Amino acid sequence: MSSQVPTFAPDQVWFTSDTHFGHENIIRFCNRPFRNAEEMNAELIRRWRETVPEDGIVSHLGDFAHGSSRLWNDILCALPGRKYLILGNHDMKCIRQGFMSHFELVTQQMTIRVGGQAIVLNHNPFLCYGGSYRDVWQLFGHVHSGTASHTGLDHPRLNMLFPLQYDVGVDNNVFRPASFDEVKAKVEAQVAAAKKAAGIKDDDKAPDVQKNVFMDSGQAIGPQELTRLKAVSTDIIELDTATPVKETKKIQIIFHISSFLPHRATDSYAWKNKKGRCISAPSFAKSV
């Protein structure tokens, strides 16, 4: 594949995952509201056709179908749009060479740009990924989240994700592909919830390119966090990590908003500027 990142217009693109066409057991596993696989297939096809135009672009993030070559071919022929398949765990054992002509691309991971927004596509949610601290989204499937299917083994771990990650699986999106604008609204709502949990007032309407989260501190920063902070601020210098900084009760840290997780609100670190002084939130705010 070319190293050039594919770029699409926002009104061209839809995302989906985990359709599991033909998979009878997925109805029981995920509490899907269908009596059998035939009914599920028909309804998923109907909703896809209602949503995606013939010239639309659909990124399917894996676990497309569970069945024979005939099932795959029949369903693919019924679905409009130019389709990209990000392989899921079920696809690895079901995919056949004869299906390839139905897809623009079949790959295990893909990065695209939509309306200026960089997006990493993978079947699985990542604990960390390239660009996660620079407002890059990661869209995924696999976990079957959604109001009717909180039964998956992975579901309790979803609170560890960045607010820039979103499950585009059908169980989480009323059994139809989600448009770019729909996903954008979901991600923005997650970021807003993270800000609220952190006590940040959204007092400006500029894009979240360099929003800051300040946290109280009580210990020195570790080498991994130092590396991450250097990527965000040119004021970061090397710090003696062996000795916790205890000179002040109000040492605080700057985090890029996309690195904030609600469950990390009690994390604590300290850092210094190039003059060797510990920087508090008020003094840093004046400098930017």
C-alpha cells in the first residue's frame, strides 16, 4: 500500500464493524433483537442500503460475516458503496481470495484523513496508538458495546480508552453504518465529558489542538511521561526522577486534552521549565 494517507470528504464516508452476517450465535452473545440469522442479515442489509449511497465509502472494521463463500458474495453484492475491510479475528479464518474484488482494500490496519481529521482504523481498541496525544481518533469494533450488549468480556475495560476512541460496531450504532458527522459528534461528546470530569471550563470555541489539563502533584515524573510531555511542550527539560519534588504543595502538570482519562484524575507528577523552576498552573497560563 502507498505511504500516502488516503483522504476523503466528510460527506463521503461511513464506518461500521462487527456485522457478523450469518452468525447465528452472535444474536445470543450480544442480545441482538433478531429471531435468527436470516432476519438479522435482512435487517442489517436494509439499514445499510438506507444509509449508504452507491458512491459512498464504507470502512468496515472487521468481523464482516461468518459463513460460506456464497454468503459473503451474496451479501457483498447487496451492499452499496466502495468498501474497505479492516480484518477482524473472524475474518482471518473466513476470508477467501474470491472476495477481494468486492473491496477497495483488505488490510489489518489503516490510517485515513477525513476533512482534515486523522483517523486510525483497527478492529481492536488500542491502549495507546500513534497520534493519541495529537487529536488523532482511533475507531474500532470487536467489543460489541452498546445499550443491549454490555455482556462482552472486554466491556469493563472500555473506561481505559481515550475520549478520541469510538466503537463503530453495529451494536453501538443502531445496526447501521455511522457517518463521519455522527462519529464526530460522538467523539466531541466524549471529549466534553472528559473536560467536565476534569473540571475544565470550555470557555473558547477553538478546536482542541492544545487544550490543557492541570493536575496537583506530589511526585517526580517518570521517563515515559517525560517523553510524552516533551512532545507537547518545548518548556520541558530533563528532571531528576529519583527525587520526588516536595518543595511546593501546588506543583502542577500540563496534559494534552486527548491524553486525559477520567480515571486518571488522581495521577500526580511534577515537571520543571528550562530555568529549573517548578511551574504552577497560573504562571504557565500567563506564559502561553
